[in-house]
Amino acid sequence: MTLRARDLLLFALVALLFVGTGFVQSWNVALTILNMGLISAIMALGVNMQWGYAGLFNVGIMGFVALGGLGAVLVSTDPVGEAWASGGLRVLGGLLMGAATVIAAILAWRRAPSRWKGWIVAAILIGGFFLFRAIFDPGVEAVEAINPALQGNLGGLGLPILLGWPAGGLLAAGAAWIVGKTALGLRSDYLAIATLGIAEIIIAVMKNEDWLARGVKNVIGLERPVPYEIDLQQSAAFAERAATFGMDPVTASSIFVKLCYAGLFGVVLGLLIWLSQAALASPWGRMMRAIRDNEVAAEAMGKDVTARHLQIFVLGSAVVGLAGAMMTTLDGQLTPGTYQPLRFTFLVWVMVIVGGSGNNWGAVLGGFLVWWLWVQVEPIGQFAMAAITSGMADGSWLKAHLLDAAAHTRLLTMGVILLLVLRFSPRGLIPER
């Protein structure tokens, strides 16, 4: 599906918003919004694969974003030698014991005599649980006791951060496979509840298991794939080049770093768009849309609906996890407490709905537009409310109430946008054709 003149005009209008931000506020602000807009567009693209291609209602986006960030941390941070020596092997042994218990219970359920099946599975799970805790808990205590103020975790592999991006996608894809094997047989509303609950479990584990990634103590100072501003500022050649553009080295270094990030993110987004467009136009894409539109008819034609649903669920979650790894790289830290459903589930769904579900370009447009609005409408609302109330007497209850209400402009705007799009363009700004 190619872009029409109307679609190009919509992208041009959104681009004007970012350019206008650069002129009115600063190019640093514009590029900061642009970088997160690129990441948001990738998240929206992943959700569009699940919903737009196959009609899967995933409300656990937040969990897969967090897993992507965790994957980047586990790949790029340096291993903590003392932690591995004191309890690392016990932690790994406990995890392997837990996995072996689950596998043994599944095999017993499939192969044990039906008369004793329940008792055998229960015995395996109970015995395996106590063995798991006996091995795992002492290892965790030993690891978390190693310099807890700065470490208290096992660390990672010490590899370049860019390798953490596909690793984050693979970690999210692996979790999606486990979730999909258990939840994709459910009806759409039950699937939504299941994915939401699993996302909350993922965040709870990341917050409480310090041995994994320091929990709520956060992992900071992640490696960068781009230069550091301080290094650029100390370079005489860079300072001379910045002077030719009429900028001081501090401002120029910040803009240059953000442009480098934008280039990396843009390459990833462009590659994903190319691959998704090719997939959507292929026989596989037509089959996925046929399953979405009429599962019964597709199954009657010999298509394995559950297997295809699992396939697209894993692919979409991998893209979301990749975006999560990129966001953690941009932030330079992993903070599990910041993963909230409002930002990483609701807002991404708004992007897909506003842009146009089932259309890859629509999802990208929605990612840029909704993220710009999410960042900018609150300061715009505060400015507008200050102008409206400028003639009111100081101390007036109405003036104070209106100024306080300006803080809610962001949520109000999202609701109004959803209502307008659903009323006047229910299939999105760039609908599926």
C-alpha cells in the first residue's frame, strides 16, 4: 500500500508541528520529542501488527516494553564478578529447577494415567516449588548482599548496547510465546484481561527482584551508541564547526547527539516499515487479514488460526520489545517504576486508533502526532489558561480553579481527539484500504 496525496499532506502537517516547535521553543526540545516520537511509532507499529493484522486485543503492551528495556540492560551492563562468585550459580540453578518443574508437570499431565494425573502433577509442582526455593533463595540473598548501594545484582554480558536492541526484542518475543500458548485460546475480552494481568506481573517482578536489574534502585549510566556531549565540547574541531553555524559548543553538542539518535531510530523504523509493508502485501498478509475478518471461514479453508495468532502475537511483541530497548538506551537508565499503563498501553492504543488500525503508515503517523500532542498540549494549555485568566483578580477562586485545571489538559485532549476521530474518521486518519 503506497501513500496517497492526502496521506503525504498529513505527514507534512505533522512534520510542521516538529519544525514549528524548533523555531518557537528550541531545536533541542523538537529533537527530544522527535526521538520519542520515532520510538512511539515503532511501538504503534508492533501493536498494529497484532490488532490491525489479526484482531488480537493486547492490553499488556507495557510489560513487553519493559522486557525490551530489561533485555538491553542484561546485554550491555558489565557482569558483577563478586555476585556471580557468591550466589550466581545458585540463582541459575534455582531458575533451571523452576523450569524443570514446570516441564515435568506438563509432561506428567499429558502422559500420566488419567486416574492419578491430578495427584502426580500436584506432587511434582509442590515438591519442585520447595526445591526451587531451597536453591534459589540463598543465592538471591548472597547476590543482593554484594555492594547493594551500587550493585546488588548479577549484571549483564558487557556487550555493546546496540546488541541489546535485538536482545530486548527476543526477550519480549519469548515472553509473548509463553503468554500466547496459554492465553490465545481465550475470547478477545478474556485475552485483554490476561495480557493486562501478565504485564503487571512482569513489572512487579522487575521492581522486586533486585538480583536481576536492581529493582526500584534502577540501573543507570548505560552505555551510549552515540558520542557524549562532554567529549564533543572538549573537541576543538567540533567547537570550530559549531561556531560556523552560530552555536555555542554546549548547544551544538546536545543537538548533534540527538540527531545521531534520530538517525539510528529512523533507520530502524524505516527497515520495520519496509518489512511490514512487504509482509502485508504478501500471501501471508492476505491470509492474516482473512483470519481477522472471519476465523470460521479461514479455519474451514484449512488455516491453523491459533498458530497464526501465536505467530503474529510474537512478532508484534518483538517489535514492541525492540522499541522498549531503544527507549532505555535513549534514557540511559532502566527505571521499572516509570512503566505505567497510561503511557505504555493506553497511549499506544490511541496512536493506533487515531492513525488507522490495519495500516502501517497510519500507525506511524499516529505515533508521531499523538506523542507530540501528549508532550505539548499541557504547556500550551497552561499558557492559554494564563492568558484567559489574566484579567481576573488575583486570589479569585475561579482563576485558581482554572489554572489548576490546566494540568489536566493532556488527558482532556486525548479524550477529545479520540472522540473526534471516532466520529468523523472512525477508521483512522489513514485507514486500511
